[in-house]
Amino acid sequence: MGNRRWYQRGLMGAALLLGIFGLTACASKRYVSEEVSKSSATSEKRINEVESQVEATQSKVREHDTKIAELDKTTREALERAEAAGKLAEGKFVYSLVLSDDAVKFPVNRHELSKEAEDKLKEFAERLKGENKNVYLEIQGHTDATGETLYNYKLGEERAEAVRRYLSKQGIALNRMSTISYGKDEPVDSNKTRDGRAKNRRVVVIVLA
């Protein structure tokens, strides 16, 4: 009789243990399933965030490329040089100032600034300082087709340097400006006429931010 009771108690204990184990197993399975679902949702969210960031970056690159394509050749080259030199924060063209015969009055074979040119540059410098922008200037010197090629490169550089020196006197930092001469290589008008040659004798200031 005692053995029978012991046997019954053993069966009840085993059944209880099996029940507890079954409940624990179900709870564990449910927990794992919930954690997997949470992990999947988190991963999907992160993937969506990364895809959004990539799309935004690609959009900015396309916008940047479109703006560059719309610029003229010398402006694009100035932007590329400035970017390569690490002189730009955003690599963005702001505007340009063209000093040609009507404003600068560069005579043939001369690089000195006229009174009109100085007045225009002074006004330009005040605008830059008033806007308080951390801009970078590339000052481009151009000539007409009169004279030898090497001479015109030198003359274009002298014209650009004259503008750079004057802007420096007006408070524009020298390390924010660079010069380049195109000589007679980038005419904006025909060199066969007097008026055309006068327009080609010019300085262009490219403002980049």
C-alpha cells in the first residue's frame, strides 16, 4: 500500500514537472518570437533611415553637378581648383564681378587700375564685408589677342594682381584670394574689332562660398 502511494505521488510530481516545463517552453518560444519581431522591425527602420540618407546625399550630388554644368568654363575651372585646394566650405558659386573696358578701362599693354575701377572694387569689397560671408575669390586676368602668347599671360596676371592688391587694401584677406591669367585664351568678343578687343581686356572676380 505504501509503495502504491509513493508510486502515485511520483506520477503526480512528474506530471507537475512536465506541466511546468511545458509552460516555460511556451513562454520562452513566445519571448523569442517577440524579440525576433522587435529585431526585424528595428533592422527595417535602420535600413529605411540609411536609404533615406543615401537618397538625400545623391540628390545633393545631382544638384551640385547640375549647378556646375550651368556655369561657364572659367567659372567651373575656378570652382574645381578651389575645391581641390580645400578652400571651399560647400563648393558653391555665388556670383561674379566682371571688370571690362567700360568699368576698368584697361588700355592696351597696361594693367593699372583706373579711378572708375577702384571705385567699383571698393563698392564690391564693402558688399563682401557687409554680407560677412566666408567666401573665396578667384581673380582672373584676360587680354585681347594683340601681342605674343607669353606676354599676354604675364599681362593678364598683372591685371589680376592689381585687383587683388587693391581688394587687400580694402580689408579682404589675401589668403581668401588667388589669381590666374588666361591671357588671350578666353575672349568674350571678337578680337577683329576695337570694341571687341576692349571687352576682352578684362578682369573677372569669381566669388565662391
